[in-house]
Amino acid sequence: MSTPAPSHADEAAISPVRALFGGAVAEGLVFPYPEIAAEERETVSAFLESFRDFARDQIDPGAIDREHHVPDKVVKGLADLGAFGMNIPEAYGGYGFSASAYCRATEEIARTDASIGILVGGHQSIGLKGLILFGTEEQKRKWLPRLATGEMIAAFALTEPEAGSDAASIRTTADYDAATDTFTLNGNKHWISNGGFAQFFTVFAKDTKLEAKDEHRRITAFAVTKDLGGIVPGKEERKLGLKGSSTVPVEFQNVRVPASHVLGERGQGFKIAVEILNTGRTSLGAGCVGGSKEMIRRAAEQATQRRQFGTRIADFEMIRGKFARMVTSTYALESMVYLTAGLVDRGLMDYSLEGACCKVFGTESVWQNINDALQIAGGNGFMEEYPYERALRDSRVTRLESWETMRRARSRATSLRRSSRGSRHSSPPRRRSSPSMGGRSAAPSRPCFASTGRGSSRRNTSRSAWPMPPSTCTRPWPRFRARRRPSPGEVGTNPMQSCESPSPSSPTPSTASSRT
Ligand SMILES: Cc1cc2nc3c(=O)[nH]c(=O)nc-3n(C[C@H](O)[C@H](O)[C@H](O)COP(=O)(O)OP(=O)(O)OC[C@H]3O[C@@H](n4cnc5c(N)ncnc54)[C@H](O)[C@@H]3O)c2cc1C
């Protein structure tokens, strides 16, 4: 018996971008625009305020760039603020920020310094994300509390000299020995962010004893800690930008990893890598929002102070045009990022297309915005004394793979459309397991939300299911000061707007959003 064909409305309910590919608007998902719960908004506001105070006193982005190093006192200060535990559930000693709150914090950190953004993002957006998503209770209790405090810093080790975009072609091996129930890891990873000092690595390796038709199904993910021995970081890379972040090759020399360190199932590693990278794309977009806003703020300062031909350069039509473009793309990106994050918080199961949009549009927009800001600054924009040239160098890296991300997203959307069309005449499309880095399996026949009740997010659902961990999970760091609750006049309807107070020293062009 054939299953009834999905209606236009059913398709739209799967994901907003997928609906758009089919010419539909997913009204049920897009309206009302997602909001952060009031309680969390207050926590995020307090975190942001403390972070800004700390950044003003302690972070010198120019020095980080020149000295190729984030000073230890800054790393310690970030740890004291709890910045390494933002997306770690409270039960394991973190803040348990929702995706929206995490994006908001990422925005602020990235706008302050991109190298610090990589340090903090490499740690939790990708380094430990696999442990949160796929770890067992025992694994989480063992490592998350120390990762939340920054006692352990995490890194994500997928790329190899011969395996970049084509991650399925990795050569690092994991040989299983049933007698000792351990794997022996051998291989070379490269360009690993935080790799120079990380204590915890999410490592992907070919599971040699695993029989599988497709190569990518032989990849297993491991939680590998430095104390196992045999992990040898190489020399720091000299890079175009992000000079303060650690980027190194890491060699795994006969590393004996107990089977209890496998994340998820054996052979699930590729799926795990894809899932981690999907979640990281939305917060990467948030970092681009932060970078764009900082550039608009700086450019506005420059344009209102600099006079040529007897007038402020801000009054020239071409300069105004640049502000219009910068503000428009930033507003679009901000809307896209926080809609996606809000849907993740409400339990949207498949946001791979939305994440790809955040990454591609974000990385293209921030590049264009920095370039416009540099142009507005004129010759100053070219000088190291000003932040523009550094911002341009720092932002270049994310565009390296953005077109590949979009290509994969496009091909995924096409195949979703095909499978959806087919379903009108037969059974619903099956869950697709694709080796594509850009996509996650689609299951149009399942509900799009883990839970449908308003406010009953996936985060909250999962949190209540977690038993309390041992006493080591209490937060040992002095958390940021709790600030007063914002008065109603300060809290806008835009959930993100309410998370920050505008900087009094930031001249803002009249066309800019109040958050720039
Ligand atoms: C600063 C920095 C930090 C990094 N941090 C990490 C990390 O922490 N962990 C980690 O595992 N990796 C990390 N990487 C690696 C990064 O993820 C890879 O650089 C990325 O996957 C691309 O691989 P590649 O550089 O080998 O390029 P390649 O895969 O060789 O691609 C080269 C070019 O070809 C394009 N291309 C590839 N395939 C296609 C296709 N099918 N169609 C069209 N175009 C295509 C790409 O878009 C790119 O422009 C980092 C890289 C850098 C530069």
C-alpha cells in the first residue's frame, strides 16, 4: 500500500531552506522568529558584559597578531569566565548555553579577536562537540568537567596531508586488538587548531579490522587524551592570518587507545564528523556577524571623523553606498544565523542546508564588509596600526572551503527534491546516508522537531535526562558577576538585541542596526 504523498506544507515543515528549494515558505518554522528564554537572556547578557570588561582590560589583538600567541593570562581569564564551557551542559560543569546563546557569545568573542575565536571555537564548536553529541554518560563524566574549566583544551583532528575536502580518504589507521580491547592509532594529521597544547583530541581513523563496502564506513571516531602517550605535535605553522591561534601537524605514533574511548559506534566516524561540522557552521556564521559589526563600527568612526573636500567623507554618496551594503548583508546574516540557531534550539533535526547557508553567506559577507571598511579607511586601512588589514588576513581562511560547502549543499538539496518527488508515488523517502561533508541524512517522514511544545527545546529535554555527575562537576571557576535584570525598555523583541547594551563609544551610522 502506498503512503499518502507529502503535501507542500509537509515539505515546508522539514527545513526552511529545503522548503525554499521547493519554492515554498516554511511559515510554521519561520514565524514567530525564535526567541531566547528570558532567564537565559539574562545569563548571556551578564556573560557578555563580563567578557567585554575583561577584553577591554586584558586583550590586545594587535599584540596577539604580532607575537603569534594568545598570552597565558588571557587563556586563564577566559577559563575564569567559563568561556571554555559555554556549550557544555550544566550537569558537567558548563553553562549549557542554547545554540542561540552560544552564537551570541561567539559573535562577541570573534569580534574582539579572531585568534581567540579559533581557540574557543576550536575547543567547543568542533573539538569536544563529538563528546557532547555522541559520548556515553561515562565518557562525558570523565572529560567534560575538565574541558569546561579549560583544564583540558580540545582539538578536532580530521584533516591529513592527503585528505582535505575528501575526508573519507584519510589514512590514519586504528588497529583493534580483541585480546586487550584496545586500538593502536598511527598516522599524521595536519593543520590542527589548538593542536600545539590540546589535551583532548577527537580523532578520526580508518578502523582496519572493520569490514565495509564503502571506505567512509570504516572510519571510527575516538576520544584521545594526551596522557595516553605517543601524540606528537609538530612545529607551529606560519600563516597568513589567525596568527595567535595554534595550527600544527599532529603525529599519532602507536597510540594505545582503550575501546572505551570510541565515540558512537565503530564505523560511524564519518557521520560523526559531518554532524560536528554541521553544528559548527552556524556558529561560524555568528562569528562573521561579529566581525562585520566591528568593521561597520570602525568604518563609521572613520567616516564621521575624516574630512576631505571640506566635508565628512560619510556624506559622500559612494561611502554611504558602502554602509548600505555592509549593513544590509550583516542584517541578513544575523537574521539567518539566529533563525537557524533558534530552530536548532527548538529541536529541528536536519539543519545542514541552513548551516551551509550561514557559513557560505557569512564568510562571503564578512570578507566583503572588511574590504569595504578598509576602503573607507583609505591609506589607514593598509597600515598595521589599524585593524583592517589584520581582519582581512584573519577572515580569508573560512572562504577556502565555503564554495565546496555550497556545492555539497546544492547537490544534497537536489537529491532531497528528487527523493521527495519520488515519494508522491511510492513510499516516503528513506533516510539517506551520504558520504557528503555538507549534508546530514534526511528523513522527511519523521517529525521535524524532537519535541513540538514551545520552549521544550532539545537542550532542555536532554538536560533533564542527564543524571547529575559526581561532585567534580561543580563549577570551580569564579563565574561572571550576575548583573541586574534589564528593564523592559532595554529588552527588544529581537532576542539577540536584548543580549547586549550598545557601546556608548561606538558611533553608529544612521542606517546601521542598533547592534553595530
Ligand atoms: C588555519 C586552518 C585551521 C584548520 N583547522 C583544522 C582543524 O582544527 N581540524 C581539522 O581537521 N582541519 C583543520 N583545517 C583543515 C581544513 O579543514 C582544510 O583546509 C579543508 O578541509 C580543505 O582541505 P584542503 O586545504 O586540503 O583543500 P583541498 O581539499 O585540497 O581543496 C583545494 C581547493 O579545491 C576545492 N575543492 C575541493 N573539492 C572540490 C570539489 N569536489 N568541487 C569543487 N571544488 C573543490 C576546495 O574548495 C579548495 O578551494 C584547518 C585549515 C586551516 C587553513
